[in-house]
Amino acid sequence: MRRRDAFTLNGHVIETGTRRTVGVPVSTLSDHTPVDLSVHVIHGNKPGPVLFVSAAIHGDEVIGVEIVRRLLRARALDSLAGTLMAIPIVNSFGFHNHSRYLPDRRDLNRCFPGLSEGSMASRLAHIFMTEIVARSDVGIDLHSAAIHRQNLPQIRLTPDNDRLAELARAFGAPVIIPSKLREGSLRMAAEEAGVDVLLYEGGEGLRFDELAVRAGVSGILRVMHHLGMIGTRGVPKLRHASVLSGSSRWYRAPAGGIFRGYIPIGAAVTPGTVLGAVSDPFGEVEAEITAETGGIVIGRSNMPAVYEGEALFHIAETPRADHAAEGVTAHLEAAPLYDEDEII
């Protein structure tokens, strides 16, 4: 049988059956310190698709960094068909500064596909498209909520994309919600280039969340199995099918004041459920936030001091909220807590 060709990235040759971390030059800091886009490549012995897994496009969304770290330690990758490119930190500028943005205050996920001679964000987006997306067949982009917010593990799905819908079901997050493509996003630019990208959301900015990490690692392994890249060994079984929500809505603060949330993420709610309350600091005036439809809480604010109109609860509307809530516990049982455990 003919040996697979080697995989080349930025002039580095990765032979079949090997793995290597490659630095793709991005920029130079004012003190002349070089900045690279670090990519870990695993090039399997057998033919198969090229998958990229990216995290920290927003520098404060660190949950994906831990997901990628655990993924790369998974024994299931020892016999890989195809090629995996793992990029745990896309926006290293923001990551080091604990910031969502780049130093020029631009949101990288609104600058794709970028320009080779554009702004710092535009140049980084162009490098990612040229070096990563152009070499891939499919991608998984990992995100979390912003700081002071928390998201339930969920897949944001491009409407009317049957292939992504199939991969989303294989991933098995508790909830799948439709999400239109946004101008300048990696998803839009990649899909226009013919590369489908699953968007995973889970956890909180600048924090690790064990549920979100386990759901992310398990989901990626299940997608890789579905693509024929790995076998069943070490791949957590899907114990609860994802619940598809047709729509979602935010419940906002009716007034400025002190916010007390009564309902955690992952909880099922029905019409009339009191989600929380906002009161003035003296306790003289209080307003409750009440669910108007049934669903599951997929996001909420963790900040006690809020302004009028601030988003507090994000609810995916579905009559199957109880089933989705049961799936949350299943994800905690689907993968190990620590590296010493030998489940994956």
C-alpha cells in the first residue's frame, strides 16, 4: 500500500504517523519578541479528513485551551486516520492580556477572512485562513461566554446546513440552537471557502468549568469518530441525544440594582418560573424576572450589580427542556475529571 504523503505547514514536514508543534509567524512585539500561531499537527498513517480545532479566538475564553490540552492527551488519537490540527490559542495577544480583544481593540472574530496588509486583527485572520482553514475539510471552533457570564455546553448551528446538523448530533452537546452567520466571523469566512465549522459554546470567560471541558472533549472525540478519524476506543458514548431548540431569548434586568439569580444554567423552566429578582440596595423596590415560555437555561449573568436592560438569563425555548437537563448530568459522567483517570 502506498504511503501517505507528508503534511506540510509553514515549511515544516510532518511525516505520517508523527505529531509536531509548528509555529506560524504572526507578528513582532515592540520589544522585538516574535509572536507565533502555535499549531499541533497529528498526521495519521491512514487517509482521512483534515480537521482543525481552534480555541481562544477571543483571548479571555480560556475554556477551549483546556479542552484542546485534554484532547491531545486522548489515547484515541494514537491510531488516527486523516490529520488533526489543534490550535489552543489563536489570539495570543488577548490571551496574555486576559482580554477578549487584540491590542488594537478589534474583535478577531469580526475580521475574517482578513487581509495580508490590513490591521493586526485582519492580518492574523488572513494567516489563520491561509495556513489553517485552506488546509482543512472541517473545523470545530471553541468558545465560552464573556467574563461574568456562564454558558451551558451548546452547539451553535448554521441554519439549513445538513452536514453540520449531522456533526452537531454526533457531538452531543445538551442543546443545539440555530445561529445565523455573522459578517466577519470565522464561521462565515470558512463556509464561504467550503469548510464547515461547528461552533461550541460552554463555560465562562477567564474560568475553567469542568462540565464545559468534559462536554467539549467528549464531543470532539465523537465527531472524529463520526468522520472515521478514530475508532470507538476511548470515545465516550452519547447517553442523551441533543435537544434542538428552534429559538432562544434573553431576559433582561427590568431596572438597575442588585441581581439575585435563583435558577442555575442547565435547569429546565416552565412558563411562570421565577428566574431571579432585581432590587435596589435598600430592599425597598424589587422586580422579579419570570419565564414566559418553557425551556432550558443555557446562559446567565454572574454579576450582582446590574444596569437596566442588562442581559441576565438566556433560555433556549423547547418543550423537551427536562430531557436536555438530564443530559447535563450525563456529560459530567462521560469523561474523567483528572488526567490520572484512564477513561480516555
